[in-house]
Amino acid sequence: MELHDAILTTPELVILEMVADSKEEAAAQLAGKLFENGRISQLDGFLAQVNSREHQMATGLPGGVGLPHARSEYVTQTSIAVGVTKYGHSLDFGAVDGPATLVLLIATPSQSFSEHLEVLATLARSLFKENFRESLRRAHDTEVIAELINSTLVFFDH
């Protein structure tokens, strides 16, 4: 499947007012959404891969963003689940400038190595822009957030 035929995220994959005690719990909540929506076939196996990836290397970006990710045989289609933390809550994803209030979990099928890197790179590029991060934080609307994320990845249609 060409990437531009695939919707990378949907309102059902967005968690608003997210409260989690740790980055592992945040990943578990987001992975739960992927599982409920048929984007991953096995929750525990996928989460183990996300967490082991996270132990190898911090995924915090400047500006309060966590970008946990895994390529996995349990992923049925490239997907992004998004969590926006509840006001006053944040999670340590290892970024030097402080904890995260936006968490984007990227799941890609294990065979799609270049796609995984492209999604990561493109999202990171958008997330380095303060106005994009602020738009996500201020949206308070799952549809708007899904649309913002999907629109950053339209460049795949090339």
C-alpha cells in the first residue's frame, strides 16, 4: 500500500487530557488505542519493543515532545497515536530542555525500514516548529489533531 492511501492517524487514535505516571504508561495508553483500532495485532509484544527502543535511546525532542516509536511485526499498518497531556501534567522522555506534554507513538511494520525513517524524520521536522506544537496543544479536538498530523505527512505522495 502506498503511504498516501493510508490514514496515519484518526481521531480514535488521539488521547486528550492524558494522565500517565511514566513514559511507559503513556506508551501503553497510546498502544492500547492502536490495538483497539486494529493497527497492531498484539499489545504486549509491541509495547515490549517500544520500551526496549526507549531504553536504547531517549526519544524526547525539544519543546516538550516525546516521540516513542517501534518497527514491529505486530504492526498491521503505519500508524501514529497522539497524546496531549492534561494541563499541569508532563512526562520525562529524556529531552534536555524538560519533560513532554505531547507524545506521539509511531508504529510501523517491521519490513518498512525506509518508511519508518521517513515518517520519523518528517514528523520531527514539523514538531521542531513551535507553531505546529502549539497548534496540537491548543486544539482540544481529536479531529483537528488527526488532521494536523496527517497533513504534515502528505509529502509521501511523490
